[in-house]
Amino acid sequence: KYMLTSKKVSESIRLGSILMFSGGFLDAYSYLVRGQVFATAETGNIALMGISLARGDLAVAGRYLIPVAAYAAGIFLTEWIRMRVGENGTVHWKEGILWLELLVMVLAGFMPQKWNSLVNCLIGFSCAMQVQTFRKVHGYGYASTMCIGNLRAGTESLSVYLRDKKPGALKKAVHYYGIILIFAVGAGLGGVMSLHIGLRAIWISPVLLTAACLLMNYEKI
């Protein structure tokens, strides 16, 4: 039977779809349940930090700096793990990142509303690890917790197809618009589940991440 390498498994469309769905789910959860913050990306926090600095409000700027620093820490830790562990262990380092992210999401579900800032930092930290670890689907670069880069790449490919009529460009555009749709569906379900379950809705994400881990192992058989 054909055996997929760990690299190819981590780039499969099925795994990418699960991660995109989880990313959308977490974005809806953090906004609806944890203080109307989109915690899976830090563009808004960086912009608000800059505005606060321009106003001379260092205390507020410091509050926005914390989640940005948490996101950066997630990227740093991921690279440290990749360099130190690599593929030498019995568990591939990318699987290890998923299990670590899963653990963080489980812990976040126990935290009360008054700890929203910490939870959003943990979500950002986890999403940074995920984005840094899983960068491609079927050879196409993508981001699994945000859509702006995917939208840019998809629209660029569509433009190339309309201009040059290259089938490959259309396939690429469909790929990117497809993963954006999966993100949106994840956000939709995340919104429904968050409104009905509340704080514990975040535990849907560990279920999805467990499925991703199992898929990585199954596809290597």
C-alpha cells in the first residue's frame, strides 16, 4: 500500500479542512463568548496598540501587547520544537503541536469569564502554533486560522485564469475559495454552539484536533 510521508500527510486536503474549520470555530467563539475579540490573528491588536501609543496611553497599549506577545511566543515555541525534536521521536513534531494545542484548548474551557484576556491569549498562542506548523495544502501555501492571505491568493489565481485561461490557475482559485468556505462554515457552527453552550463550546476544537491527529496517523498506515 502507498505510504504517505509525514510531510504529505500534513498537507492533505482532509487535514487542512479540519484545521480551517477549527480556525473559523475559534474565531466565532472568541468573539461571541470571550469579549468580542478575534483572537486567532493579531492584526487588530497591533493596530489598536499603535493607536494607543499614538495617544500616549501606555497602559492600554500594554494590554494589546500581551496577546501579540503570546502569538509570537506560539511561533517561537513551534520553531524551537521543530528544531529540537524534528522527526527523531516516535511522534512526528507536527502531531505533537496538535496535541499541545488540544491541551491548551481543553484548559481554556475551564476558565471563567473574568479570565477572558488569558483565554484569548491562549487561543492566539495555539493558533500561532497551528499556522506556523501547517502551511500548505496540496502544495498550496495557506493560513488555517485567517482568510486574508487565502482570499488574496484565490482572487489572484482567478484573475490569472480569466486572463490566460490556464486550468491550473482555476483549480488553485477553487482550492482557496473552498478553504475560505470551510472557515466560514466553521465560524457559523462556532457561533451557534457558542450561543447555546457558552464557555465550554471551545471543547469542540479539541474534538476536531483529535480527529486531525487520528487522521495523520491513519493516512500513514
